[in-house]
Amino acid sequence: MLLFVVDGREGLTNSDQEIAQRLRKKNKNMVLVINKTEGMDDQGLASDFYALGFKDTLSVSALRGDHCQSLVDLISESLTRESSNLRD
């Protein structure tokens, strides 16, 4: 599993797009984590970063702890699925 963490305050940057393009070629299970979202509209941020093409996207504020448990849950679920697939 790969977490691609971007800065929500910066918005979508050319660097974000270039890195996302490289990461998609890896064919790994990936989650886009939009950090530094204090006081920002989660829906608006998600739509801004939608162009990066990530299936799973989550907005968090590591500073305030907003949605961090959701991120932990998402990682746990993903790792459980991957572990199950390895056993099959």
C-alpha cells in the first residue's frame, strides 16, 4: 500500500500531477491523503484532486487530528484485503 500525501493548502500542483503519474505506473494499492485541510471544504478539495485518478481519497488535518482515525481504518481495511488476497 502506498500513501501519497499532498498539501491541501497548496492545491493541486504540477509536482503532484507528475508524482501521481509515476505512482500509477507502479500498479500498487494507493490512497491520496490531502493534508492541512483545517477549515477547508473537503468536497471542494476532493474535486480539485480528482484529476490525479486515485480511487481512494481522504482529507485530513494531522495538526488537529481530523479524520486521522478514518485514515487508519482505511489502511487497516486495505491491508486486510491484501493479506487475504495473498492467502488465496
